[in-house]
Amino acid sequence: MPAGVTWGQYVCFSIASLLTMLAGSQVVHQHYKPLVDLNKYINKELEGYPENVQQKIRQELKEEGLLK
């Protein structure tokens, strides 16, 4: 094992770091809610495209469940 660490310590550290990473990402999503206004940003980005392209992209996103 790296740096003379036992398998038990290595596995414990790996599990602890994984759980910390998952908890941290969950806290960020609960506090900042980054996906709440996703539709607004998608529509804003689509404004620069021609109307027929906008409709095609919107239809594909609706089929994938990303756009309401």
C-alpha cells in the first residue's frame, strides 16, 4: 500500500472521502438549487438560433425530459 498504510486504513479513508464528497454535493444542491432555473437559461441560449432550429432543439429536450 502507498506510504506504508494498511489496507484497513486505506479503505476507511477512501469510504470517508467518498461519503464526504457526496454529502458536500448534496448540500450545495439543497442550498443553491442550481437546476431550478435551467429552463430560463436554455430558452435564453436558444434565442440566437433560427426559429426552425429552436423548435427542433426544444422538441428534442422535451423528449429527453430536460425542458418542460
